[in-house]
Amino acid sequence: MIKVEVAYATPEKQLIVSIEVEAGCTLKQAALKSGLDREFPGLDIENSPMGLFGRKVAKPDIEVLKAGDRVEIYRPLIIDPKQARLNRAAKKPVK
């Protein structure tokens, strides 16, 4: 058994849970085992993008975890980051 963390956050609530999983466990398996879908209604772990320590993982159902890894479950973007930057720039007063 190895210890890993699984993290998920919304603007209102953030949660990181520590769990023990079998060696050879994948990101998706750990995320499903974490129980975060019970803490965050509407969280669809099966279809959510995931990463390790801020690095997006293309195939979370294949990537194997190591002891101490932190699985991050990502939310879909509400707005394109480029558009968000443009919106913030438009709000700044011109000097």
C-alpha cells in the first residue's frame, strides 16, 4: 500500500484527502476511491481532467501513482484564460 493525496476545489470549498491505495493504482482509481464526489455534488470524476502536482495528465486511467503523489481533479474552465486577461486589462484605468 502507498499513501497519496487527492485534491479538488471550487471557489467556495477546497479539500485534500489522504488515502492509501494499492501499488500500481492509477490517478483515476485513486480519485474514485477518494470519495470526493460525495463531498462535491455534481463532480463527475469519470470525465474530469486530472493532473499530478499541477501537471495535466493526458491519460489518468493509465498513469500509475507513486507514494506521496497528489492527484488533482480539475474543473472545466468558465472562461478562456486569454479572454479573462483581456477583460481584466479593459477594467484597468488608463493613466
